[in-house]
Amino acid sequence: MEKSFFVNLGSRVFQIDESAYTMLDTYITNIRQHYAAQDPDGEIVEDFEYRLSDILWEKSQGLYALVTVEMTK
């Protein structure tokens, strides 16, 4: 049995399992580090988060389904 978390991503709340959370957190952290010099206010990262939110929302068909690693592919 895997843990799940509720996360706010791009102004939407998702329930996400631990593996998908780890993958998503690593991805966003890497984006934040890559753009740190040119994005001190975090606007670029915020745009990425909103787009990821849109993609996950579409894959879950607007339902509050559990986000899994399979959905992130």
C-alpha cells in the first residue's frame, strides 16, 4: 500500500501517490534550479505548474482521481 498526498498544483488540488509525488517534486525542483537566475519571482516555474495542472486535470477527466506515475507519462 502506497501513501498518498493532497497537493495544490496550479490552483487545483490533486490527490497523488507517493511515487508520482516524488517524480513531480523532483521535476519542479529541477525546473526551479534551472531558471533560478532568470526567474527570481518564480513566474516561469508557476507557468510550468499551471501547465502540469492542466495536463493532469485532462488525464483525470476532471475527476478527483488519484494521480499515479502512469498518469504522468
